[in-house]
Amino acid sequence: MRSLGWTQSEKAIARRIFDDARQAELGEMMAETRRRAAAIRVPADLWYLETYLRESRQQFDRKYDYRYSVLPAVFGLLLSEGRISEAELQGLREDKLSWILREGRAAR
Amino acid sequence: MRSLGWTQSEKAIARRIFDDARQAELGEMMAETRRRAAAIRVPADLWYLETYLRESRQQFDRKYDYRYSVLPAVFGLLLSEGRISEAELQGLREDKLSWILREGRAAR
């Protein structure tokens, strides 16, 4: 894996994008969990909810990895999911931007 | 483990007690899950709910075991938890009743 140097200003931008996306996704998971729980009618719904929570947590933990070595891939995935926009990435240098966009296309 | 013979009439009583207790406990778990989900405020609440569901399911699966060889222990536990009453057990023969009551005292 290539390693890119991150300036202080880039780190600040990356941190904000990362934290905002992470918080937004947690908010969606909380809303979805409340929705599913409110719709519980039969016992099987309990185990579906358990599976949903376990899989969501595992997926979430894999996705939000803040190591700089993998951050372009993380942002590429978030971009492909529509969780962040290219506009938010402005301020990152060209080497990272092109890598992120490439990862985003690959993840689609 | 001792093995007791169960008459058809005893089996019918046992099945009804077992199914009623099982359904009641599932109903409680559904209500508790809806209550906990409605109270979700921070992300950690999601993982507490996941843990609650997993542990409840495991405990439930261990508890509701309808093999006749372990049924007196199952009923003893349900009795100690107040989920069934001695009155409901009437109609079971003395050998099973005394075993169930002994298990119930041991489980307390």
C-alpha cells in the first residue's frame, strides 16, 4: 500500500470529514434500530433485529478506520455511498484526491 | 439423570405449561426490546441492545428445553422465577411434582 504524507491542514480536513460521516451513520443506525424495534410483532423479529445490529456494528467497525494509510480507501467508499461529496474533499492535495476518486469508482 | 415415565395426560399438561411460559417470556422480551430501543440516545445504547438481545436469546434457548428427561428441572427453574405456579402443576404425578419442587428450591 502506498503511503502519502498528510499536512496538518489535510489532517484537520480529513478528521472533520471522517467524524461527520461517522456521526451521521451512527444517527441513521439509531433511527433504523428504533424503527425496527417499534415494528416488532413476532418473536422472529427479535432475532432479525439482533442480526441487523451485529452486522451493522461489524460493517461500521470495518468501515471507519482512521489510519492514514487506508484513509483514501475509506473516503473512496464513503464517496461511492454518497455519504461524503467531492466538494468536502477540497483542500486535500491532488495525490490524495485522485486516489480517493479512483477508490470511489472501484467501490461502486 | 433419572428418567420418569410420562402419561398422555401429563404430557398434555406439561406441553401447555411449557408453551404458555415460553410465549409469556417472548412477549416480555419483545416489550423490553421495544422499550430499550425507544430509549436509545447515544451510539453505545445500540451495542447494549445488541448484547441484551444476544444474551436473552442464548438464555432463552438454554432454558426452554422440552426433553422429558430435563423437563422437571426446566419447570423447577420456571417455578423459582415465578413464571409458573404450583397450582398449574396439578395433574402431574407425585414423582414429578416432588422433583420439580426440589429443583425449584435448588434454583432459588
